[in-house]
Amino acid sequence: MMKYIKRIVSCAAVVLISFAVSAPAFAQEPGAPSASGALSHPPPAPAPASVPSYPSSYAQGEEFRGVWVASVANTNWPSKKGLSEQEQKNEFIHLADEAKAMNLNAMIVQIRPTADAFYPSELNPWSSYLSGKQGEDPGYDPLEFMIEESHKRGMEFHAWFNPFRVSTTSAVLDWDEKSVMIEHPSWVVWYDNMRWLNPGLPEVRDYAVASVMEVVRGYDIDAVHFDDYFYPYPSGGKFPDKQTYNKYQDGVSDIYDWRRSNIDSFIKSVHDSIKAVKPEVKFGVSPIGVWRSKTDDPEGSNTTAKGSYDTIYADTRLWVRKSWVDYVAPQIYWEIGYSTAAYEKVLDFWVSELSANPNVHLYIGLGVYRVGARGAWSNPNEIPNQLDLNRKSGVVKGVVFYNINSLIANPLSIRNVIRNDFYQQAAAIPNMPWLRPMSEAVAQAE
């Protein structure tokens, strides 16, 4: 078994935790990237005094029940490179059937993991995770097929993009002629043994927006989805963008503020571009759970971990307050009572933020991939307790599980508990009354 390593950044140091799962270390999607270093495990949280009573009479009319399907490094789908068209289709049908059987209602599928594509594109090469060779046509349109199969089962399809990552390895790869590595090598920088598009370049941000809009215009997707990969997580060295900053700083005296402004402008541009073409298509982001901790900002969560604002320069709270996203799904992969970022404390922060904004929905990203690991995660009630807290908040409108293979594997019978104690009945996707089709938007403008 290979190991994922999830980086949890505290106010003073980086704490690394390893989790045994069947995927390469860099393939943990979504979530903080892998890192090398000494491994440790979080202290176990105290067991609950009693098993909570899950309300079978819960009003299940509307609840978002999503699941992530990661393609990077063939984490979930397709299971390996080089499968035939029918084998790939059969695998996805199996995943969709499993999701439907659990009464889930949204598939969040990674369709552009590394500046590549799971669809015919004018801007990005075919992904090597399909055929084994970047640029090689798989003989069908996987994106169209997955949308059809999801909709056929009454589930939404959220197209998951990684806007700035080019590769998850430092190895020399056989780049297709359409790759940014060939067409625009000056856009790419090395950091943490991976290749990244430089978000400080306006042309890079334009290219990332165009890649999203190519799909929005061409496919019947229900949402555009980003996870937590914007600038890379800190890994000891400095991100090599000083020359870019000197050229494009535009009076911003602090390079960290400038990086945040780059991501802010990118998020707003994606939102505005989507709404100008298909106002009914949702835009959602799933950031690392902590925005900022009170140790860094009195308005932050009652935690000590470093958050998205300071690590990947993503001011996720601003995006919510500006309504640049239709939903936010913070990844709260920590257990209840965890020392530096307790689940309930991070949840409280987002519940407070979203209580003040009815035009953004709050979903919570849950780390079912951790179930069965050491400490608190050996407690079969950890995820059920988290689901219980979500529902009792009165603000959380649903969850997203990472990832579908972990649900299917059913560690500690977690799939059975979710299905039988929480999702006894199917649920509709929560309505977003501010969304409307283009015909209505045009009529209102006139």
C-alpha cells in the first residue's frame, strides 16, 4: 500500500500526517499536496460519551450530497492508463451506480487535472491518464459520456478543474504539441518538484479562464468546480515569481497581497465569464477548511493552523462575501476536537460567515478517506458525528465526500451508516433562487 501525506500547517511548523491508501502520494485530491519529511499522527480525540441519535425524520427535501471522483494519477477514474473505451465506460457506470445507490445527487469529476483534458479541446491536450500518452485521442468524448450517465441517474455533474497545475512530477514527460510546456514554456515555473503555471502572468489567468469557458460553452454541465490548488502550498523554498511581481505589481507593495489579488481577480473573472454565458451554471470552490486562524487574524476561526489566505493566497472569505461563488465547500478533514483545527471550530467559522450571505450555499468537504486510520479515525462515529453537527447547524446545506473509492470500500461500515442512518431517502439539490437561465437574464436586462 502506498501512502498519502497530507500537509497540515500550524502557526509555527508544518505537521505531516500519513494515511495508508491505494494511490500515489501526490494524488490526494482535493487537499493539501504531498510533502516529504518526518511522519507523525494526530493525537486521538476523546470518544463521544454516547452514540448520537441520527434523526430518521430529518427533513430531506433538499440536501447536497456530492462525491469527488479524482482522475489525477488514476486515483478513482479511470483506474489505470490504457484501458479500452468500453472498460473506461464500464468503470464510470459502476461509480455512478454506486453513487446513486447511496442516494448521492452530485458527481464532482476531475476533467482537467494537469493542464490537460478529458474532452476534445482546442486549448489543452488529451490527458495521459486516459490512454497513457498525452495528446492521444481515446476514441470518444469522456466528458460528454460522464455528463449523460450522471444526468441519466438524476445526479448533477460538476466539472472539476485544476487551473494552474501542469504536472505532479519532476520527471521528463512526453509532452504533446498542444501542451503549455511546448507552446508557452515561459508560463511554467518549477516548485516543490512539480510544474506550475505562474498565476502572476495575466496571460496565464486568461488561459485558465478560457479553458473553463470552453467547457461551459460546449457541455451541459451543472457547475464549474475548483478545489484548493491555486498557488502551491509552501514547501520550504520561495515560489519563483519575483520577476513577475516586479513587472506586474502595479503599486502593490507586498508580494503576498499581490498574489492574493491575482487569485481574487481570477476567481471574479471565472464567475463573471460563466454568468455572462450561462447564468444557470453554478460556480463552486472547495478550499482548505481554515481561512485564517485567530492566531493570525482576530476575525479568523478559533484554531491555530495556517489557512488558505496565508498559504495558497486564496482569500476564500472575500469570495463568499462578494458572492463570486455560488457555493463554498471547505475541506474540513480534521476530526472533532483536533488540537490545531478542530472540526467543530472550523465549521462554526463557516456557519457564521454563510449565515450572513443567503446567496452562497455552504457544503462541507468530509474526509472519508481517513476512516479506519489511527486515533480518532478508528472511531466509527467520527463522520456520523460530523454529519450530525452539519445538520444541526441550520446553515450547512450538504456535503461532499472525498472520495468515491473510499465510500465504496466501506471502512468501519461508513457507507452503510451514511446510507441507512442519514440518506434513507433521495434528496433534491438545494435550490439557488439567484440562478436563472439566459433567457430570463436577457429579459430582465431589457
